[in-house]
Amino acid sequence: MSPTNGAELCDNAGVKTAYELWIGWRYTRAGGGRRRDRFLSFISASSMVGIALGVAALIIVLSVMNGFQTEVRDRMLSVLPHIELFSHDGKALDQWQELTQMAKEHPAVQAGAPFVTAQAMLARDSTMRGVQVNGIHPEAEPAVSDLAQQMISGELQSLEPGSFGIVLGEALARTLGVRPGDSVLLMAPQGTVSPAGFSPRMRQMTVTGLFSSGHFEYDSSLAFVNVEDARRLFRQNAQAGVRLRIQDMLAAPRVAQELSSMLPVGLYLTDWSRNNRTWFAAVQTEKRMMFIILALIIAVAAFNLLSSLVMAVNDKQADIAILRTLGASPGAVARIFVVQGSLIGFMGTLAGVALGTLVAFNVDVIVPFIENLFNVEFLPQQIYFISSLPSDPRWSDIGIIAATALILALAATLYPSWRASRLQPAEVLRHD
């Protein structure tokens, strides 16, 4: 082929694109022949494997973290309300049925129940524990929480007004050493002042049941009594109001804001995300840091890809010079090595996404298999209160991870391709 014909061939847009892709693909899969070609092929393959492992690790770790967040959030909200509304003068509690009906005019609100909450001390023999005491309405409570389904001993209906019964978390009962039928001493921080000094308000309570939410913090620090008993015990020194349950817990901030304009003035509304903002902020920060740390694996693979392309450019200097003498432009030469690096990045990302999603969607099968195979237990239930490793793969996360890997791989091709385009055919052929 003459130089003129070569130039005409390179000037044809369709053929030009085809030969750039073909040569880039040839350089990517080169493996046989010279020992140096085999070494370059090994470096390219290791870059591809590094990108795949980095992408897979990111997908798996973020999916497991999403699963833990979802699991903990659901267990928290099985006890905690989606939205609370209260007033300092106690009117919200006295009119809880009317307020519930007004709130249910919003299509997202499903049910409401009264509550009283205060801090107290529980004592049994020489053991004392600080707890949060929640006064509830036994008949209305099942509509706003899963407490009734979480009872492992006794029933909520045992909390009758005036009986001064109490339902404890399983971990709290174990710490105090009590069982249903035993008595505990409840001491309210508010008391009376007499010439003899300050004396806290105390009441003997009977344990009528135990619950287990699966969340250790709540199972070890929550106690439930009848709402009327709570009003007598704490009087005006407790928060009282109405707990609301909505259809979509994630919409709680928006629904709370909309309800604030529907309900009477003087009521205060708060939602679960605001009450637990510190915990959720910590989880989000941890997810971002894990993303950055694990993305470094992909960055290392991208640097490996850059070095392999630089070596390929040095090794293919004679080929580049021949292409240039046939009429290939510097841009065409650069695109050959962009194609080579992009193909390695694309195949590595594709393999990583396939492996990561396969593992993330089957963690509940893979982890028990490994535990049975090696006779180990990754999550002891007596410590974590979670019997299986949760996983919640999200396609938005997978898309961001794949895009990050492709961008890093593409960025790694810029310097080698620019260097290849700057080679002068005359200089290369003179030294060849």
C-alpha cells in the first residue's frame, strides 16, 4: 500500500474508526509471541483483575452497610414512633383521640396512640439501672408499633390502669435478674422536699411481661407502663403527647412538616430521623469513608493500567512510526491506546459489577455456607442480636461505583496516549 493510499484509507471516517478499534483490541489481547508481549499482557490482565476486585469489594461492602442500616432502622422503628406530637401543658394527651382524627386527615397517617415518657431508675435488690419509661395505651399501641408482636412473655393488655404493672426489655430484665411476676422498685427523679430533705418518688412495680425488639440499646433501657400509671408517677415532669404511624417511614420529615400546618397551634412535632440524626449521620459518614478507602483499590489498579500502557507505548514505537508514515494522524495513534486502556477498564468494571452483584444478592446464602464449612460464626446472636448478615444492594450505588471505575480507567489512558501521539516517526525509525 502506498503512502497516498494509506492516507486515503485513514481519511475515511468509518475505516479509520474501525482500524483504531481493531489495533487497540489487538494490543489488549496480545499474549503470544515475544516474552515482552506476554509480560505486557500479564500487566494488562492484572490491571483488569485489580479493577474488577475493587469494584466488587465496593459493591459488597456498601450493600452490607446498607443492609445493616436498614435492619437497625427497622428494628428501631418497631419500638419508636414515626412522628411524635406533644405540648408542654398536657393537652395533647387529654385530647389524643381528637388529635389523631385530625392527623388522619393527612393521607399518609395511619394511626395514633397516646404516650408519656420520662427517665427513671429501676432497682432490684442491690442492682440499679437507669431506664426510659414509656406510658402507653395497651389497646391503641399495637396500631403504632410492633411492641405487641415482640412480646416474648406476657401481653400488653396486662398493663391495666392502676395495676402498676411494667413490661421490661429482655436484656434489662436479665440485668436486674427478674422474671414476670417479680417486683421492681421504680424511682422517679422528681420527688418531694421536706424538713428531712429530698425524697424521690418511689413505687413498687410488678413485672407483667418481657419484650425483645432485637435492638440491644432498647432491650436494655426501655420499660413500658400504662399511660395513666405514668401520669400518676411522673405528674407534670414528663413529656406527653401522641405517637403517629405513617405509611412510608422515609417520608416522616415531610409529613411532619405538613402536619404542623394542619394541627392546632401550640403543638410540637418531631420525627424519628430528627431524634436519631446523630446515629444516621455517623452511618452516612462511615459509608463515605468506606467508599473512599475502597475506591483506592480501583485507583491502584488504574495506576497499574497507566504503567502498563506506558510500557506498551515504549514497546510499540516501531508500530507507531509505521502507522504515522502510512498517514495516521497523532490523534488516531492516541485513540488506539485510549481504546486499549478503555477496553481493559470496561472489561474489569463489567467483571467487578457481575461478581459484586452476584455476591451482594446472595450474601444470605454464601455466608451461612462459609460458616458451616469452616465452623465459624461471624455474627454471634448473643452479641449482635442479628442472626444473619444483611445486604441491601442499591442500583444507584452500583451505578456510581461503575462510573467511578470507568472514569479512573479512562483518566489512566490520557498520558500514555498523549505520549504515543508525540512520537516522531523519523526519530524512531532512525534508531530502530
